[in-house]
Amino acid sequence: LAMPKSRRNKLVTLARATKKGRATKEKLVESIRACLDAYERVFVFRVHNQRNTALKDLRVDLKPMSRFFFGKNKVMAVALGRSVEDEARPNLAQLSNHLVGDCGLLFTNSSEEDTLTYFRDYEVKDYARSGAEATERVMVPKGPIPQFAHSMEPYVRKLGLPTVLREGGVWFAVLLCIVNIPFVIGSVMMLD
């Protein structure tokens, strides 16, 4: 008599995504090399706290005269050339050394001064993410916080805010001044 087959230890893959493969990488290399001929200048740019909608707006603004590339840094470095022997144009191997971290390539026909001025002045207002520093001074007075029930006090304290449970409600223990302090996103939303 055989035991029934166990269903516990089966490996179930939930992802349905397929790998991009070599063809996509070769297409990216070809597109970058084609842009080397079509555009006068190439810049390496870094992205901090990237938001997709802001990047889309930026692409639309600069579309007539520029083109952005995001991809694997090593693949973009191969397109530019990783050494003096295999670089597509003179001195591009030096540029490929700067492809580290969250970065991309910008090809453009506008002047260097215009491009740098545009990006220096470009700013997008957006909601804070977790770990963002407060840009404005926020004063939280000492005393009761009526919007929180007593059961919320441990959660608020866990977020790093100095609270106590007094008279059946949540109270701030001290006058709290928030300036350039990194807060978790939950605490920022709770103070709203």
C-alpha cells in the first residue's frame, strides 16, 4: 500500500514574466549607437527618488530635440564602449565609467549650457516617500491628539513620536518640532 503523494513541498512559481533575453539587449545597443550619429551630445544622468509620471513629462518636454535611455548599465556601457579599443566614438569609454547606480543616458542636440540650465531649474512637487526629510518646519504642540483612539497609541509611539496615554486618549508628551528629520511615511500621513 503506497502513501498518498504530499502536496506540501511543491514549488509554485507565481511570476509569469519572461526574460527579455539577448535580442532586447542587442536592440538597446543598436538604438544607442544610432543615437550617437543622430545627436550631437550625450549626458549621463542620475535619478534620485524617481517617479514615473515626472519622467514621462520630462520625456514629452524634451522629445523634439532629445532622447532618454534607461537600461542595464553594463549593456549601455557596451554600446558606448568599455575600453579605448571597442569604444564607438573617441572618449566614450570614459563616459561608460560613470554608468553606476540609478542612471541613464540623455542624447540631445541642444547646447550643453541650455541642457544643464534646464535640469538645474527643473523641479517637480510630489508627495514624500518613506525616509524623506521634512522640508518645512512643523510644530506639533504638547497635549491631546483627538483624532486618535487610545488603541492607536502604541502604533504612534512605534513610529517614533513621543506619546503617552492619558485620560483615555493619546497625548504628545513634549512640544515636537520637525525640521530635516527623516520620518517613515506612516508617521507623515498620521500627522496630516
